[in-house]
Amino acid sequence: MKHMLGKLLNNYWSPYAAMGIAGILSALYFGITGTVWAVTGEFTRLGGHVLQLFGVDISNWAYYGLIRMDGTTFSRTDGWIVWGMFIGALIMILLSNNFKVRVPKQKRRLLQGLIGGFIAGVGARLALGCNLAALFTGVPQFSFHAWIFMIATAIGTYAGVKIVNTRWWKGKPVLQKGNIAQSAAKARKIQPIAGTVVALLYACLIVYFFISGRTMLGVAALFGAAFGILIERGQICFTSAFRDLWISGRATMTKAITVGMAFSSVATLLIILIYGLDPITKIAAPSTFVGGVLFGIGIVLAGGCETGMMYRLMEGQIVFLPVFIGNIIGATALAYAWDHLGVYNALVQSGAKINLLTIMGPAGALLLTLILLGIGYAVAVYWQKNYRFGVGFKKGDYNNVG
């Protein structure tokens, strides 16, 4: 038992297992709450609350009417999904003794993280969802907008890779004088203890939610922690799923996420049919494509998507704090631009909610979704086999390698 626990805490988990479990849990969460696993909608609300603290009246902002500002972040299920993810990731990081404050050697990375986070925040909310609501949980809801977002994000990440590979973005390397290897540090015994304490306190909070009649908050807090544990132990980052294809040809994360969506699609359809739930369908419009491209660029510039940012920030990687702040600022800026700057009229109004279940029926929608995911998986396998050194380099082609 102790050996098994040690393996769970000290070894990262297979991303296939992590995403497969996450796919099933996201379907169950939908069945229980009627909503989906998502984060950037709550980021947008947080931005709205900050504006309210400074006396800004957002009551006539159409975007906040769309996503609803009921209560506070601590009285909403969407809020506890987010905070639960942070806490779940932190618990596992502490238990595995992996927390360490890391400050980037190049201070420009802090500004770059803020810029990337801002662009990703704008893109995510323009598309009405990030890598979760507009992709990982959007595809299993059979919402057509998720496929547009997926293609656009792939294009955006490719553009982002081109940007981050330029000399002006990389800057000059920082050399440390001496660079003497430090002696091995003593085992930090305080972190597992702290992790245990945090886990117990959080468990007590979840129990409190249930016994006080706030069942949905308890469910959200529980599932949020589970998602946080899975993304941290599986080191799940949607940025690497796309970016690694263009840089190194690695497709492990791409394949794992595809497997997770396949599991989730089957489970979600069963829940929809058994409980008679309506799938959550988002508008498919030019805004979906533009938002996906911006989101793809932003997550590469930031160095991580929303899920990757969350567990890396809990690891102590300070560079992801401005990414988080940038996400909130970008999402809030889009909320203002939605009606005040005509974004809705220009990019969204012409769109429509399209769901494959309505068009093709349950069997047809599931079959098409699984076929498309299967094609995506096969392409990822082919890409990894033939473009191991990234775009422009086929396996065995060493003449072009400088």
C-alpha cells in the first residue's frame, strides 16, 4: 500500500489515463450540474467583480448579462471548479514535494506572459470558451463551434511558434557567473505535511457544503479538486498538444486529449439520452474562428494554456502569475468590447447555434465525432512518426539540420 501510494505521489501519471478519467468525470459533472467543466467564464466574472470594487457599473454590459454575474466567485459552481483545480493541483504538488518558487532569469518573460495571457483571454471569451468549454468539453457536447475552434487554435499555435522563435522575442540569453552545481538539498519534509493539512481542510469544506444544503457547491469543489489533481499528475497542457507538433513533432499530449474527448463523447451522450438533458451548444460564428486563432497565439506566447497555467503557478513558477492576470484582463477587455466596440455585431451576430445531435441524431452525431477524433489521432501518429524534428523536417532528413 505504501509502495503504491509512493508511486502515485512521486511519479507523474500517464496522460492517456489522466485525460480518459477527466473525460468521464466531465461527463458526470455535466449530468449532475447541467453545466460543463470550464474556467475562463469565471475569469471574466472575476474581472467584473474587480471593476465593481472600483465603482464601475457593469450592469449594462451585454457580455456580463450573457454569462451572468449572480453571487460571488465563492457562491458559484463555476467559481469552485476554478478554485478546486488550484487547490487540487497544490495538494498533489505539496504531497510530492515539488513546490519551489521559480523566478524567470529573463525578466522580459513576465511581460511576455502578461501579453500572452491577455491575448489568450480575449480569444477564449470571443470564442465563448477556452481549451475546455470550446474544445475538450465542447466536442463531447456535439457543439459544432468546438471543431471550428480546434482548427483555429491549431493555426494560432503555429503562428505563435513562429513568433516565439524570433530573436526579438527570445532576447539575449542570461548567463550566470560560475554556474557551480549546488549540493543536493535536504529532503523537504514540511511540504507533504502542508499538503496533508490542505487536503484535510479542503475535505472539511466540501463536507460543510453538503451538510449545509449547498450540494452543488460541494459537487463543484469536489470535481474541481479532481480535475486539478488529474491535470497536475498528468502534466496536462493543451498548449503542448499543439505547440509540440510544430516544434518537435511530439504528439503524446495530442493523442491523450483526443482519447479523453472520445471517452467523454460516449459518456456525455449516454447521460443526455438517459436523463433527457439538452446539450450545451455555443454559437458558431466568425468570432469562433478569430477567437481560436487569438487563443492559439496567446497560449504559445504565454507558455501555457489555462489548465497548464494553473498547476504550474501552484508549482511556484512565478511567470504564470502575470499569465493568470493577463487572462483576466483580456477576458474583461473582451466583455467591454462585446457591445461597446461592436464586436458582437461584427463577428458574432451572423452566427448560429449548431449541434450535431439535432442535425444527425444521436447515432450519427456520435459516429461522426468518433470518426473525426480517430482521424485526428491517426494524423497525430503519422505526424510524430514522420516529422520528429518539427515542421519542415521529415524523419531521417538530417541534411536540413544545422
